[in-house]
Amino acid sequence: MEKVNQRSKPLKTYGQFCALARSLDIVGERWTLLIVRELLPGPMRYTELKSSLDGIATNLLAERLRTMEANGIVERHLRDGAVAFALTPRGAELREPMEALGRWGAPLLATGRGDDAFEPRWLTLALPALLRGTTSPTPVELGIETDGCTMVVRIDERGPSAFVRSGDMPEALLVASPEIVVGLAAGAIGIEEAVATGGFQGDPRVLHAVFDTAPPRDN
């Protein structure tokens, strides 16, 4: 078992000799895991974090980042001459439990977005979580355009991954609302319905490879 030295004792603690309780001592405070969500795709500047985390007070964001840095979850990098925050390897290990929480919470999205804030790149965490177990011996890439953001979902022998890409995109491209994309990945709606509400170009077999449904028959 890996030995981890806790570098900063939290001010608030459950006071329990339990791995879950001690984890929540570190990452259980409001906004902490959402900051991790923002940083999973890559480093971000403070102003970028503040803009993406609609509703967080600037002093609270600064406090959370200091605490996360002290506990070895985030670290500072220089990016284009400015300070950016990035996850440490230890912080990046939070991806797996956060994906599990995302799968658990996916049914809660059935009520729709309403007035809730949304950033399309949050799907880079949600989609691999919902598509867990989908593999392909030959790598397959699908472009997804939603809410003005274009990302790539890749399926290979290791499983699914998703990332925002600028530049060349896969020939197969699905255009759909975030609700449709999540519903498709969660199995709540089918490929035909998803395409009918948005649009698709490219080889339809790519859609079926990504969303793990039976491939279409050749005519």
C-alpha cells in the first residue's frame, strides 16, 4: 500500500480512523472536487477557474487552492509567463472516484438543465465515466460539437477517453445538445433519436463503436 504523508492537517476533521473520512477531510469541502473537475483536462489560470466556476467567491477560490496545494492535490506552473494551477499525480488520482460519482449522479440530470450553469468541457469527465467498459481493438475517434465547443471521444483497447481538441477533427462528427449527448452515453436515448435532434456526418459505424450498440446492417 502506498504511503502518503498528509502535509496539511485540515481545520475541520471527522476525527475518524477511516480512509473515507480522512479523504473527505481533504476533499469534502464545497467546491474542492469541482476545482479538481476543472483541472482534470489540464492546467488553468486563476481567472479561468473563477470564470468557469460560476458562483464561487474569489476569496473562497483562493482559500481552496491554498488548501489543495498544501495537501499535494494541486501545484503551480508557469504558462505563457503567468501562473497556472495543475493537478499533481496524486490529485489526478481523483479521476476514478469522481467518475464513479458522475455515473451515480447521471440519473439526476433527467430533469434537464433549467437555469443551472454548464460548461461543455465538463463532458470530458462525464463521457468516459458513462462509457466505461467500452473498448475497441482499433482506435476510434468521434468528434462531438455541443454548445459551441468541439471535443473528441476516443475508444481504444484501454477504454474511453475524451478531450477538447483545437485543429483537425475526426471525419465522424455528432452535433447535439449536452442533454442529448449525456442521454446517449447513459443509454437513455438511442443513436437514431440523437442524430434526429441534431446532426451527424461521417461513418455511422463510428457512432455505434463509441456508444456500444449494435452496428447498422449493410444494405
